[in-house]
Amino acid sequence: MMFSEEERHAWVKSTHDEQRALVAQDADTFFVPPYVGPSGWVGVVIHAVDREEMQELVTEAWRLTAPKRLLASFDEAAG
């Protein structure tokens, strides 16, 4: 996860499919960021999403990079 200098936008790791779906759903809130966008990352206008949506985006971004054992432990603890 990365933030813009003004911390108005966050860039979160995503899949290309999820990136396309989010941008198509709401192009005022989600965008393809420079540099990392071609790798599937998605930009988010922070003030335009609620806490639950941001938490879901960050959790999914973490899941894409977490080691398998850590991910299994996380899923087990979550029930």
C-alpha cells in the first residue's frame, strides 16, 4: 500500500480483474495509478470510501502478498 504525498489517495495491490471492476464501477473513486497500475494496483480516493471498504481493499492486498503459512494462520484465526 502506498499513499500520495498529500495522503488523499492510496494505491493498493490488486488483481487486474479487480482493478478493472472497481474502475468500471466508480471511476471517480477508483483509478489506475501511474507506474504500478499496469501490475494490477488500483488507486483509491481515500475520502470517497468508508472504513469497511478500505479495510477490505487493504486485507485483499495483503492476501496477495502474504506467505502461504501466514495466510493459512490468518484464515484459521478468522474462523
